[in-house]
Amino acid sequence: MLGHNFKRTLYEVLEDTGKRRLAAQTLRNVLIILIIANVVFAVLETVPEIRRTLGPHLRFLQLGSGVVFVVEYMLRLYVADLHPPLRRYGPIGARLRYAIHPDALVDLIGALPLVLVLLLPNQAVTMVVILRLLRFLKLARYSPALRSLISAVAAERHALLGSSMIIFGVILMAATVMYLIEHDQQPEKFRSILHGIYWAITTVTTVGYGDVVPISNPGKMVGAVVMLMGYGLIALPVGIIASAFAREIHSRDFVVTWSMVARVPLFEDLSATEVASVAKQLQAFNVRKGVTIAEEGDIADRMFFINDGEVEIRMEHGTVYLGEGNFFGELALLNQTQRTTTVVAYRDCQLLVLEAKALHQLMDSDAALAKKIMDEARERAEAGKKILGELAEEELEQAGYVGADEDQEAQQELFENGDPAKQDQT
């Protein structure tokens, strides 16, 4: 049991799941710094002056970071069978399938330099340098934007292949025409169509080195046409990737928003389409650290979703803290009374706000949706769901203060004592 708990804890920290977000975030930041430092060290080692003076220190740092990457790769393999999609394959099958996953292959690339240095200290110098520089690929694991860009390119691979074929066709045609026109006058520079391809590539990409240029009037006319076509040809794949990237970001944000709304007990019985309708009513709201989000005594007419950051809810008997992915103020959507708590941004926050007015307008336009929401509210009241101040029991469970199986006395003690970890921070 102890070994299983340790493995589960290790999995939650490595994969940033569960409640150990602080440890996971710390590990992620350390690895990001280490990856960037490794790439910088690999570049600096190629400077003769730096290699002579700091060579031993840089090699020591490279060796130490290599050990970290090897340990990280082994630990990720160790916990691979805890990934939900891989559990059904068993310990060995799950690890084999995880080992061929793109993320695992990138981790392997990060671990290989140390292995090659130990096994082939003198024969693998070039390969080690290349692999060290390729460690920057590990940043994709920690960058949602970079992963979205990769996904966008993968999703539009057929369109990109088609545009590449068009560009190559233009290059080949331009090279052939230029070879036929300029070969007699510049036999050394346009000895073949292959030499013409070099000129066509530099012209279409608008680089224009100037080492190979047409000198005849027909050649200059062809060159001018190819240069003008280059702007449109290069814009073609750029536009495809840009539009796909924008769609990917929009889809990712929508999924995150949809997931947060679906977690609210008031909306848990809604269909996917109905949850999406509610999610469309959300408005973005950025708050700096220390700013009051909701003041005690104000009219409670909106609920909040925490997209990023952490908030501090000051109650009569204590303080609770809610972080990324949580929500608060659910009861304000139906019971627009005076707020009994004050909510302050504990850290810089990105919030999504759902106003009671917007929800009521949506409910007025959709009778079925209104019935489901009101039925859920009625069932929760009949089930005796506890309400502390203006916060529902589920909202406080997010912070670990209220449990469905705990008695009222234990809950009251938690609120009176507050969160020791947060008290230490303050």
C-alpha cells in the first residue's frame, strides 16, 4: 500500500494531475530552466575561448542535467501504467505503449546524451552535441501554445502538402525556363536545371542572395514574375498554419471552459449542447493580486470560474482558498441576496464570469434548460445539501474544507481553524 501511494504521488507530480499542483508546478519550472540551460551550455561549448576557460564546469553541469533527464525518463516509464488510457494493457504493455508515444520519445532524446557519453566517450561527440540541442523539444510538454501549434500543423498536413506541391511546381517551372533562357549566356551559373532550381528557390522565398542573377532581358522578365509570385506562394502555407492555429486555440479554450461549467452541480444534468450554451454566456475578467472580487454586503448576482490564479474567500469563521479550475458563487445565480463573504484575489487571476441576468435570459429562451436547472436546484435542497454563508457545499469541498461524509462538528472545526498552510504563507 505504501509503495502504491508513493507511485500515485509520483504520477500526480510528474503528470500534473490531482491535488499536488504546487509540487508539479515546481518540478515543471525546474525542468524548463534545466532544458533552456542545457541548450545554452551546448551552444557556449562551441566557442573556443569559453571552452578553454569554462569547459570543465560546463561539462559538469551537462553531466548533472543528463542524470536528471535520465531519472525523469525512468520515473515516467515507472508510472506509465497509471495513465487512464494505458491501464488496461497491464504494467508491461502500458510501458511499451508509452515508450513509443511522442512525448516519451522526446524524453528519451533528452536522456540519450548521458548514455552515449558513458558508453561511447570519444566516438559519439557529434551525435551528443545534436541530441543536447534537441532537448529543447522537451519544452513542447510544458507549453500548451507549442503543442497547439504542432497539433495545428498535423491537422492541416494535407493542405500544407498540397501548397508545398504548388510551390515546388512553380520552382521547377521557373528553374527550367531560366535554364533555357540563360544557359548560353551564363553556362557556369546555369549549367543545368538543378542550378536553376537553386536560383528559383532563393527568388521564390524572396531571399535573393545575388550570386546568381539573370542578365538577359527575357531572363529578367521571368525573374520579376517569379519574385512577385513568391509573395503569394509563401503566404499560402503561412495562412493555412495561422488559421489552423487560431482554431486550435479556440477549441482548446472552449474545451477548458466547457469542462469547468460541466463540473458545477447546478449544471451536471445538462446535455453537452446545453452546457455549451451556458459556457457561451461567460465573460473574461482579469484581476490583480489583492483586488477585491466580491465584497460582503453586495448583491450576489454572478458566479465565477477560476481559469488561472487563486482566490481567498474570507468567511465569518475562517478563510478558504480556491485555485485554478474551481468555481464559487453558484448560489448567486438563483438566490440573488446580499453576499455574506468577501472574495479577494490571492494571486493574479484570470476569471470567467457568469451573470445571473444572462443565465435567466438563456433559461427564458429555453424552457427545457430552465426546467433542468430548477429541478436540480430543488433536488439539492431536498437532499439537504449544506450551505455555509452564500457558498454551497460543493464549492467548499474544492478547497478540502467540507466532505460529504464529515459531520457538522468536524466541518465547523475546520472553518474555525482555517488552512494552516495558508496561515503560514500569510
